[in-house]
Amino acid sequence: MFQLRAKGAKTLDLQYWLEDARQVLGDACLTINDLPSLALGNCVDGVHLGPDDMLPQTARLHIGYQKIIGLSGDDALRLAGPVAQQADYFGVGTFRQTATKPNAGKPIGLKGLKKAVTLTKKPIFAIGGIVPADAGAIRSTGAFGMAIYSAIWSAPDPIQVAKEFIHNWQQAS
């Protein structure tokens, strides 16, 4: 799954980037952050919403049931309460403090991630400050996957780091 997250970008730019991403990604799942209106196009599979974004119930009315909705959150109300009914997956964290989202709140670590996994049967993706060495432990919590940005894009060799994530994830199976 890939998510286009570009806070503050112009809608027209996002549309072009989504079209380009779809060409590169082929059939891989592609979501847009925050903007259900951009999930209506054929090149996008869904939208990811944070706590301050549109309610998932409202987003569902806009995009229908053919598209997926992801929600950010790590508390019981967000993961198992009424808001969660329209979610298809959750992004949970921040796992560790991260420069890409400095106001993300207190890190939840493995303990918080394990707790979150017990609150829902829906897929959970750990997010925030994750490094390759975390991959196996994250998988052992029952999380479905990881959302990774900084560790790959700030690395001198992003492909090698991506391979380390994959290797460590697979070793935990």
C-alpha cells in the first residue's frame, strides 16, 4: 500500500502526482491523505484520514464502498468506537518520535502497538519513526504492516534500507 501525503500541496499538483504514482505502482493500492474528493478518481483506491480530518462516515458518503478508508489513531475510541465502523484499516502510532511529524504525540512503542492490535480485527499499520531493526518486533505484535518514510528516504542507500525492512519483517514470520 502506498499513500500520497503532501500537506499544503495544491489540489492540481496532487492530481498529477496521483496519476504519475498510479502509472509507476501498477495495481498496488494507492491512497491519498486527507482529501476524499481526490479518492473519487479511477487512479486512487482510497483515502487516509487523521483525527482532525473529515469523519470517516462522511468520507464514506462521498467515496462509497468501492474505496478504502484508513484512519490514524491509537486509542480505544478511535480503534473500536463508532468512528471505526467505516474504517478498513488503521495507521497506529507514533511508534517512536519522528521529525516528519513532530507534533504526533507521545510515542506508543511496542507495548502501545500490541494493545492497539487487541482492540480491532481490522489491519493495523505501525507508523512513525520506524527503523529496520523494529520490523520483526512490529510484526510479532500482530500488526499487518508498517508505514515508513524517513528511514528510507533519508538513507544514503534507500534500496538497501528497504531490503533490510523486508528481510527483518520476513524473519519474524
